[in-house]
Amino acid sequence: MTTPKGIGLTPELHGYMLAHLTPPLDEVQRALIEETRSRLPDEASMQIAPEQGALMTALVRMSGARRVIEVGTFTGYSALCLARGLPPGGELLCCDISEEWTSIAREYWDRAGVTDRITLRVAPAADTLRALPDEPSYDLAFIDADKPGYPVYYEEILRRLRPGGVLLVDNVLWSGRVADPSDNADNTVAIRAFNDLVANDDRVDVVMLPVADGLSVITKR
């Protein structure tokens, strides 16, 4: 073990970091963040952090991804970030079960001009994934949904991900609770089990990043 090199983020340092994102947060993104906070105050923490969104846009671009899957769309901020990284003709399939939340997403996708790149399926994600052709035709995916469902989404996506494809998984540090042996809440246990599953899977390589609530970047061998 080595001494952690992370410096932590004060509100001031976090603000400095956000001020230096490329591209910077635009009017549509800021409005979506604010509307999510005002309309869904109890659920707003489910929205990914702006710096994570910028990283995801960059990863889509760097990987050259053209076909992307998202499991867990909420109000559409993460999908907006993914879609903006796609080239012309790129496709993003979004899976969610909430008409209420995704109605907000549709409005902001339209305002951002990315609606033509996004197909939304409002249904259980496992059913949507299982209905896809059983071939490795996707380049990148993002999972940010119910934690006990992670292993199912992982397996269904991995079999449809091309070799060298990238799978991003959110909340893998779970506010630090994954490393607290006294915390045996259902979601904590589920995240721990999922992290162990991926770490011991010889089909992939994984790096876990301390971005926001923890982001695993998983590459299919």
C-alpha cells in the first residue's frame, strides 16, 4: 500500500476545477442541474457531478465510440454528456423506468440539439438489454442505476461490448462506505460484491477512479 496522493476538494477548489473544464458548463447544462434540484430535491444527488460529465464526454471522444448504452438516465444530464461526445451518426441507447424523470431529460436533450442521437427505452433495463442482438456491437456503456442490479447489467452489456470497448460504472466508492466493515446496508453490500466481481473477472481490466462518488473504468479484453 502507498500513501494516498489525493488532496481532497474544498468547495473553493471544486469551484476552481469547474471553472477550468473544457468545454465549460453551458446554459443548457446549468439549467438542467438547477431544474433537477428544484423539482426533485430528494433525488437530485443522483445526478452525476459536472466534472464526471466532462470526463465522460472526453472518454466517448477519445475512444471513438459510435454506439453507446446508458443504464439509469434520471433527468438526462449524463446522457447529454455522452451524446455530446458522439460523432455525427453516433447512437446512444438510454434505459430508465421513470416517465417523470425522463420527461425532463427529453426537454433538455431537445434544447441541447442531441435528440437525434438518443433512443430512450422506458422499461426495466434488464429486459431492454436482453432484447438487443447478442453480438459485440457497442463501443462504450455507462451504468448508474439500482445497485443490486449492477451484476445483471454488467453481464448483459459486457457480452455486447466489442473487444477494447469501455464500460463506466458509477457510485463504486459509495460515499466511502464500501471500505467501512461496519456498514452492511443492502446497497453497500451490493456495491462491494459488484466491485469484487469486476476485480476478479479475467475478461476485463479495471481502474477505479475517485471521481465524484467513484467511477470504475472497465475495458473489455
